Amino acid sequence: MGIAMGNAKPGLKAIADDVTGTIEEDGLYHSFVKYGLIQS
């Protein structure tokens, strides 16, 4: 499972399984919640 941040390079986002928001948008947090790694 590859997850790219929203501000990643376009080539990386194209091959990622999922793209989450940027750091400013709390992308890492939202991705962790989405995949059940943490609870909100």
C-alpha cells in the first residue's frame, strides 16, 4: 500500500494507491484514521 501526500511530485501521486492531503491539511492524520491505524 503506497500513500502519497498531497504535495508529492505528480509522478509519485500517479503510482500511489491513495493520495492524502498536504501537511497543512493534516493529510497524515486523515490517512491514519482512514486505514484504521488510529481512531479519531
